[in-house]
Amino acid sequence: MSQENPPYPYEPEFSIKKVLQDRVADIAYIFQFKKTLALALIVGGLAGALTAWLWTPSYTARLTFVVDDAKSSGSAGGLSALAGQFGFNLDGLGGASGVLAGDNVEELIKSHKLIKATLLTAYDSTQTLADRYAAVNKLDKKWLKYSPDGKITRFPLNGKNNTRLQDSLLHEMTTLILSGEFGIDKTDKKLGFFEVNATMKDEKLAQLFCTRMIKQSTDFFITTKTKRLRNNVERLQQRADSIGAILNHKTYDLSSANQTLLDVNPAYTKASANVDIKERDKIVLSTVFSETVKNLESSKTMLAQETPTVQIVDEPELPLKKNKLKYSIAILSGLIISGLLFSFYILVTRKKRA
């Protein structure tokens, strides 16, 4: 006689009403331990208040600047502004191009090279921004174990030949800064305004870092954008100075030859030919010098037109915005966390008490 297969166990249908009844029963069970729950909430509130009291405040430096690039402010700039009102970004369409075109500004200012260069500027007469940042964030003591001589790693002003340890520590500081302590944002898509924020645990450090980052970025931008034209101006200037010096020498030679010609016997034609040659050389040099100066002035005009202006609108001023954990938020968070932890513990251990 064959044995029939046992039926599958019955799975009850899902019921929201049953779930709500279970949760109400859980809450009722938790409130059976009112005194213990009250004690847990008191401990959580005190822990939150203590956290707010021990919380190290941070300071936010805010700087707003605008980029004025004359070459990129033509008709395409108006089209980009019009499109920006509808949420479109046309910065790269026939308008600005190059290092500080559109979103390139944000990537440039957040580059590791500029951040490291800023950190190696002076904080005061005894330390750099990197030294102060490492001290405030306790990185100097943390990295003490890597120091070959057992001393705190220091950074020289505008240091170029850093050791491997200094470069590694600078890299970690740069990573920490970019992880949330420093940022740049374009406040309005249709305008050229940018806002830079630096939030650090030292007020003066935040202010100096914010302003000097813009100085480093501005110098790098202008140098890069106008490098070709500046090299051309310098080359034409050297040529104009050289031709001018030769032309002066030829002028004196021609004057001396004319003076000599007055005392020479008219029968001798060689002296007259010598004067003609010197006069011709002077005329040629004068023409070349005139064209060189013309090209030089034209290049200087182009350089002035191509050189953009980065105008700071708002600078960070002391006292900076102080970011501190509020007691109300800390105590409320402590109450919620302690209440949840206590409830979870009571519900998990309910079967053991049954």
C-alpha cells in the first residue's frame, strides 16, 4: 500500500491588521519595564548632552567670486544665459573655452596640485597651513610612528623637494579636505558667480585656506590662459630692444660719416658711397624696427584682451560661522537612540523571560 505525500504546511495570508496588532503588543510589552526604560532614556539624554559639550566646533569660511572673460562674453554668452534659465548648460557651445570654461572652474580649484600649494603657504611666522592642519586634526601625532627620527613631520614654506613622508602626509590631508571640508559650487547656472566654502576646526586656518586657494587658482588660470601671448610679447620685446640698440649705433655711425664727408676732397667718391650705405642700413633698420614695435603693441593689446579678471565679491571675515552640535539635537538624538536600543534588547530577550 503506497504512502501518500504529506501536505505542505499552511502559510497564513498576510494581514496588515495582524501586523499592527503585533506591533501594539510589542509596545505594550516594552512599557511593562517603565522604570528601566526611563533610566535608559535618562542615560541616553545625558550621553547626548555630554557629546554636545565635548563636540569640537568647526568654522566655515565662505568666499564668492566671478570670472570675467572678455573673449567668452559675446553672443554665445547670452545664449548660454538664456538656456540656463531653463536648466540647460551651454557653456561649451561656442562660448567660453579653455582652462576656466564652465564647469572646468570647479575641477581646477579642487585639484590636488593647488590644494598642496596652498597648504605650503604660511599660517604664521613659525608654521605653514599644512603644519597647523596636521596639528588640529592630530595627524602629526598619528604619523609620528612613520618618522625615521621620531620627530613630528614639518613642512617648509613653499617646499619643493619634499620627502616621501611629507608627500604622503600632504596627500592624506588633501584627501581629507576634499572629502567634505572644501567645496565649490556655481550659485546660478546663468551667471558666472562661484561660491567656495572651507570648513575646518581652526577659524584662522579656514579663512586663510579659503582665500589662498582662490589666489593660487587665479594665478594658475591667468598664467596658463595667457602663456602663449606673454611668450610672444616677451620675444617681440627682446627683438625690439635689440634692433633699437643697433639702430642707435647706426645713427651715430651715419652722423660721424656725414661729419667726415664735409672734410673730404670732393674728388674722392668712396666716402660718399660709405655714407649712402650707412644711410640705407639705417632706413632698413628703421623700417624693421617700426614693424616690430607695431607687432609688439598689437600683441600687448591682444594680451590685455585675453587676460581674464577674477573678481572677489565676498571675502570670509572674522568671526566665521561656528558649527557646533546643538544641545537640543544631541539630547533628542540620545533619547531616540537609547530608546530604540532598549526596545530592541527587550524584544530580543522576550523569549528567555517567558
